[in-house]
Amino acid sequence: NFGSSNARTRRRGPRPGCLGPAAPEAEGRSQRSLHAPGVVQLVPAMSPAPARRSALRLAILAPALVLCAARGRRKGADYYATLGVEEKADAGAIKKAYRSKSLEYHPDKCELDKDVCQAKFIEVSTAYEVLSDPEKRKVYDRDGEEGLKEGAQSNDQAKAMFRQFFGREPDGNVRIVNRGGQMMFMEEGEPGPKANIYDDTNVTELTGDVYKSYIHERDEPWVVMFYKPNDDDSVQAKPEYSKFATQFRDFLKIASVNCREQRETCSGASITEYPALRWFPEDKKAPPEVFDLGTINVKNLGKWANALMPDYSKALEDKHALRKWLDDAKGPAVVLFTDKSSTPPMWKALSREFNNRATLGVVLRCDKTGVFKTPLQREYDVRVPGVIRLDPLDDLGKIAEKFDFQLKKDVIHLWLMKTIAMRKQAGPQATFKEWSRQRLEAGECGPGDSQICFLWLKAGADPQVEEATRQLAQKYRTDPIKLMWANVELAPSLLDVFGLEHSDASDHFVAFRPKRSRFKVHEGSLSFGDLDAFVDGVLSGGPMTGKMNSAKLEL
């Protein structure tokens, strides 16, 4: 578009993102003017040199002018403006801007009307979806929003936006529609039934608030089935899961969540496939375990649950293990004899419920026929399966009480509660324990212990002395003393500690005060009468003249 030689170029400000006109040349030289995007007006040159310079400038500016013209032709939304970035912004800048904008319009942060926040969030998400994809961005830069296919968001992309905005799973497919000039989410709804399918079973259906109370604040294990009633696999798993719940209802908390009705709960539990089984351990801070044994049937469910159930009972194999277990027992000491190779679920459940109130043990792989008895099965001659209570002060092989009722969890539970109550009513219990390295390290009769300790140093088994010391333990159970025993054949240094290394006697009875490193050796017989008189004399203030050689103490 050529004007007269007297024409002058009008000065115009640059469009955002486009190049503006150069400063006018001196009067009489070639000038250029942008009357419209992509249209250039030249003023005839007065001399050939300036004309060549103008032509060169035109060649340099041509690509920018074409880009500016393309932007001017774009129709629809300005995605760059939506995110607040320049057209030349790189992927990192676009992503950073999207994070900031999506947070600004998220319902937890947005201070505008809910529908406005939703519309803005969709705009920002749509802009990011296009500009973060190199191919889509190329089409958009060339042809604008219309160059992209209508309804560019796939169902998966729309669902992803929905989840990010609402924090839950949508009900069926999601469409983004224009309502009154604002983009809105529309849930289409899933086909098929929505009603709970476990209401008529032993499975507990959990709703949102109940789920938070039972699962988030749990103090016992839970098994939870997440399902959808319109999902064929979920419906197919119902009979087996219901049978499992019937079998384990006395041992475990077993529940289900209908993810069509409790979408937020399922989304919060990161459930994306159905059915989904989770084990929530008693530690509410611990993450759930995922069912990974393949087909959902009673056998696999039982195997999975039994392996995850906490077990506070102790497997007992021989007399030595039993003696140590009895010495450490807190509350009633109760043993189950079973032919199973691992602790049964019922016993695990009881051991958790009575942890620190009763001490439970289990003797595994017992022979029901009585032909191939285990060592402890021979010792106690108990019917299998069977439950007995032991007294730590009794001789091994002696049963304090035999459980003669039906082996059901609720029945054993009541029996244990009664036993604990009777034990409390009887007052402090007598104890007569082995003085082991573990007990010494824990401070029992150690250098910092201020109580008086009475120690039977034995070289072997002597039933009469054992009975006498147990009687002592029973008589003095309310006194602030400790009664212990130690095997000098296994710990010979104890003789040196108490100056008995040259003694001809096999057994000794010693009173000592660990904190003061003082001791006194009993010089009479080891009968109950003589031992009782010795203990009474010490408790009455009898002097302890010996000085312990604690440096040689080794258990």
C-alpha cells in the first residue's frame, strides 16, 4: 500500500506480544506504518541507500508480523492470558503458573462464589491441558481454540479435573458443559444399582462418619472390602466375603464400604479398582495392607487374615522355655494345647485383648491320638485341643486349673475375666524367678536396686528346697523383697561374688542388698522353718557383714 511522497507515518503503540513500529526516519527517508496486522505501508525513498535499509528491516520483521497476525485471527479463549504467561513461556513456566492458578481457584482456597470457582478452575485446567501438550499447543498457536477438537477433554481428563477440584470420585462419566457462559462439571451417573449389598450379612457397612471413627481412630485391626454394587466382580465376591465374615466375626472387625454411595471415603482410601480389600492394622498410623492372594474366597481370605493378625502369645516347646515364660508371666498364665502348626486366630485375638492383663502361651503340633506327644504334651497330659492355667510357683507338670467348657472365644473370654478378677481380689501374688542376665540388666537385684534380695544358689534339682522356697515366696508376697534363684553350674562366678568359692555345700541361700553391696549367707539347713527364720531375721534388721565382689558378677 503505497502513499504519496508527502505522506507521513502515524505513530501507533505496539499490540501486546507484537512488535511496534520503528522510530520515524529523518524527513524525506523511507518510512513504514502498520495500519493493520500484516499490512505494511512504505513511503518512497529519497535515496537508494535508505531504501535498502528499509527493505532489510521489513525482511527481519516479517515473521513477527505473521505471528502477530495469527494471534489477531485467533478465536475463543486466550489460554496464555488464562494462565498469565507469555506466548514464549516454556513448559516449566506454564506448569508453575498452572499450579498457582489451580490452587487459587481450588474450593479450599477460593473466596469467590462456588460456581465461579468451579468455572475458573475448569478454564485453568483446560488451558494447562492444551499448553502442556506440544502438539495441542502448536495447533492452538496456529488456529486458536477452534483449531482444537470440540470437547477436547476426554472422559479420563474430565474425571481427573473433577477429582482434583472436588477431592472425590465422580458418579460415572464427567462432561464439561457451558452454562450461562460458565464451564461446569456434569456427572452423568453410573448405570446399575446403588444400594448396599452387605446389609443382610455379618459384614458391617461403613458410611463416611462411621468410617472415620472406626478406621481413622482404630485401636484394633479391621478388614474392609471396598466395592460397587453395579460392578460384576464386586457382586461375585459377596458370598465368599460373607462366609469369611461369619467365620472370623468373633476374632476380627470385618466391614465394607459402598463406593457408589461413599465416593469421598473411597477416594480418600486411594481406591481405583473394585473390589478392593484392605487390612488396617491396630496401629492407626500404619498404612493398610493390600490383599494379594489372587481369587477372593474363604480359604485365601482366612490365610491372609491369619497371617496379619497380631499374636501376643508365646509358642512353648520344652520345659526350659516354659519355666522362663512362667517367670516372666504377668497375670494368669494360660496355655493352649493344639494340633495346629501356627497359633489359631481365636488365640491370637484373645492374646491381643488380654495383653498385659494375662499371659497366654501355646503348645503347637500336639498329637490328638496321643501316640506321638510333644514334650510338654507328655508333661501335662492334656486333651487336644485343651486350655489350662498354670501357677508359676508350682512344680512343672502341675495344673492349677483346667478349662472344661466349650472352646469358644466368648466362653474363654469370660473365664479369663473371672480369673483376673479373682487374682486381684486375692492381693499380691508370690513370685520366685530365675535371676537371669536380662533381669539383672533390667535392674532386678542390680546395683541400683534398694530392695533386699534373697537368692537360692542351686547346683541341681532339689524338690524339698524348691518347695521350701516357694512357701517362702507365698508367705512374704506382700513384703518389699525379691526371691530369686540361679544355677551356679551355669553361672559359677556367683560363688565368687558371695565368697563361697571354697564351700563344700552344693546349695546356698543368700540375702543381699545390691545398692549397698552387702550380703549375708544362711548357715542352717534349707528347710522351710530355718529359711523362714533367716528371712525374718534379715527383715528385722539383722546385719549383713559380707562385702559383695560385684566385679565378678556374671550371669
